[in-house]
Amino acid sequence: MKHALVLALIALAAAGCGSSHQTVNPPMPGTVPSTPADTSIARVQADGRFGIFPNSQTRTGCVIPGPGISYGIKGTCQTRVSHEVRSSGRPVTIVTFTEYWPARKFRTHGPPTGTLQHSWRMEIRPEGRIVSGGSDGNFPPQSAF
């Protein structure tokens, strides 16, 4: 009886502790986006070009396609959503996809040390049109094919 009571108290303490911390889980693949940011990400990812990136605002491990590498380059991929109001007064939603990878795995110049990165920005205009907002950073591995 004592053991059952102790186990029950431990379970209650753990349950109480768990409720005081909020964790955000990324949406399950194939589910309907639940936030405006997730909806924006899903709209941009619909064409398939950004499939290696998270479908929510988070940073996670990913495999970046690269030349001559059948399994890809282990890196980190991040998705972010921001909003801007242009000089015209029109709002624009910007979805930014950034990948990070070790320089020793792929680089076009410089020493094989450190972490390299490349970002793509996609804009969702007020009328719903999606256009490229440009990119920057190091030469990305998937562009070397």
C-alpha cells in the first residue's frame, strides 16, 4: 500500500510539474496548419522547393542535398516568418528559409572550418501572390548540381 501511495504522489508531482512548462511541438506532417505563420509557411512550401525545411517556425536537423553526395550533408534548417509594411503602406509576409552546414562538408572557397549558411526569402504579397524576396549567404550545396 505504501509503495502505491508513493508512486501516486510521484505521478502527481510529475504531472503538476509538466503543466507549468509550455512546449511547442511542430505540426505533424500532413496536418492542417494551425497558426497564421504555419499557414504562410505551408503556402510557400506547396511548390516543393523548400521541402527540407521545417513546416513551422523552428530550427531542426536536416539533410541538405549536395553534389556527389548520395546521402546529403547533415546540417540545420530553420524557418522563420516576419511581417513588413512597405513604403506603399502595403503589408508583406516574409517566409525565410535558412540552412547551416559544416564548411568541411561543402565550400567553394576559404578554409574548411566553421559553419556556413544560406537564406532564401519568399514574400507573400497582400493579393496572395508569392514572389522571391532574394537570397544571401554562402553558395548552397544543392545549387552545385
